[in-house]
Amino acid sequence: METWIEMSADSLPPEGEIVMTRDSSAHETTLKRVGRLFYFPDMSMYVYYTPRAWRPLTDAEVEKEIAKIEAAATAKAQASRDAIEAIRKSRAREST
């Protein structure tokens, strides 16, 4: 059984740690607290609400988050390689 910690000034999640959060509609999502804001784990944006409760991630959730981060990194690396290749092709056309 997961133990949820109600959010208060005295019971915030550790700063910088990815935790499972729950909003007022009981929707659960992983977030990372930085100061007074809560961000998506990849730091792409912060949410416009303060979660009502939080708990540490389970081992399975940690593995799922790692897999998501690795997949995103792979996709970004491929996009970078594609962009580099497009630039090289463009330069090669210009020089001929």
C-alpha cells in the first residue's frame, strides 16, 4: 500500500527528487520540486498547480522513469544526427 503525504509547508517532497504526486482530482503524475514550483521530470515545463499529496516512487516507477528518459535522449540524439546530416548534404550541394 502506497502512503501518500499530504502537501503542506512542513511536508514538501525533497527538492530535486522525482516523486509521484496527486492533484485535487486524484490524478497521479511524476513531478520534480524546484523551489516553490513543480516541474515535469525532464524539466520541460512546470505545472500550474500545487499537488495535494506526494509519495516516493516505487522501484517499478523508478525503472519506468529511467526508460522514458533514456527513450527521450535517444530520440533527441537521432534528431541531432539527422540535422547534422541535412546540413552536410546542403553544404555538399552548395559546393558542387
